[in-house]
Amino acid sequence: MRRRVKSELLFLRDLMAMNLASAMEYRASFISQIVGMFINNGIYFVFWLIFFDEFGGAVQGYEVQDIFLLFAIVTLGFGLAYMFAANTGASLAQLIAQGRLDYYLVFPRNLLLHIIFSRMSVSTIGDITFGLTAYLFTGRFHPLDVLLFLVASVLAGSILAAFAVTAGSLAFYMGNAEQVSQQATNAVLTFALYPNSLFSGLGRFILYTLIPAGFVGAVPVEIVKERNPALVLVLAGVSLILWVVAAGTFYYGLRRYESGSAINVNV
């Protein structure tokens, strides 16, 4: 068992290294995508800075430093998830709908991990850079704060990836679910970037269940602000549950998979 796990981890490491080397072959495109995503995040964040500059104070308990922290965690988590495991969400749904899983089925590897780690999104390096840069403006440089920030960001990214796998796996049951999965993953990311205190009642319930945006943004922020290790365990538990759901949705749906007739060449 240990040998099998080690083999899978080495395979994933080599797969990610190959993806990165392939992306860096086109240096101009590689750099422009990273810079473009960094600027895109910055423009979105500027609106919050303008808001605080005009109205001052706090937004339902969130001060400007908390917004920096929120953006830092969400963008870093998103960047880590999609830099290494980009074949989720709409991409996974497209592979399933087009019958293009055949290529992966012939390999003696963990099918789900092989699929999601077989593609990286270069632009998400810009998200990672933006997240780390935004954190510098939070003023939280105590070693414990930094550690909790990194752990919370990784867990947030894990939750994003797990939810995206579940959303993409809907294609087994719905046929063409590319748009549905895209909208679902975008909804999590969008709502995660808003202060959690803006929502109440049914809205908040949805953000902690059907659309787990609260566990991507609000809970990680509380972990760092309150230095609450108990919430780290909660976040890790939610991540584990969502991965169990994702794997169950994928492998149960795989029974319904129909092989494609097209010949695909993966390089």
C-alpha cells in the first residue's frame, strides 16, 4: 500500500513538472497570462479600496485589512488548486460529454487524480502571486499568522477543487453540463470574495451547504484573525467530506460513461 501511494505521488509530481515545462516553452504567452491575471485581480480589488476610501469604517465588521486577507486567501487557494489540478469543473464536464476519458482509462493509475492533474492553468500563477502580495498588506507577520494563512489557503484551494470535481462530474448524469459546472464553480469563487456578514438566513445556509463559499473565504479568514486551530480541523473535515462526495459522484457516474468514437491524441 505504501509503495503504491509513493508511486502515485511520484507520478503526480512528474506530471505537474511536465505540465509546467510545457507551459514555459512559450515564454511570452506564459508571462502575459500571469501578468494579465494579476492585473485582473487587482482591478476587481480596487473597487473595494474605493469603497473604503469613500465611506470609511467597516463593512459588517470587515475592515480594509480583512478584505486584503480575504482576497489573499481566496486567490492563493484558487491559484494553488487550478495551477496543479485544472481539469476540473467545465473542463472535466467537457471531457466526459465528449467521451474523451478513454485515454486515461488505459493507464494503471488512479483515474480521478490522473485526469484532474493532467492539465495546469498558467494564468493561476498570477492568482498565487496576487494572493501572496495582498497578504503583505494585512500587517499580520507573526509566524503563527503566516502559518495559519498558508494552511487555510491550501484547505480553501482543496475545497474549491473538490467542489469543481463534483460539478464537472454532473456531466455523467446530465450529458452536456459544461455551462452548469462553470456557473457553479464561478458562484463559489464570487461569493467567497464577499464579506460573510453580508449574508444571513437562507443565503448564509446556502453558502455553507450547496455552494460552500463560506468555507473558502469566511472561515479561513476567521482562522487567521482569531488564531483558532479548532476551525482548522473543521475546515480540514469539510475538505475531506467534499472530496469523498466528489470521488463518489465521479466513480458512480463513471458506470454511465459512454466511450467516444473520436480519435484523440494527447501530447
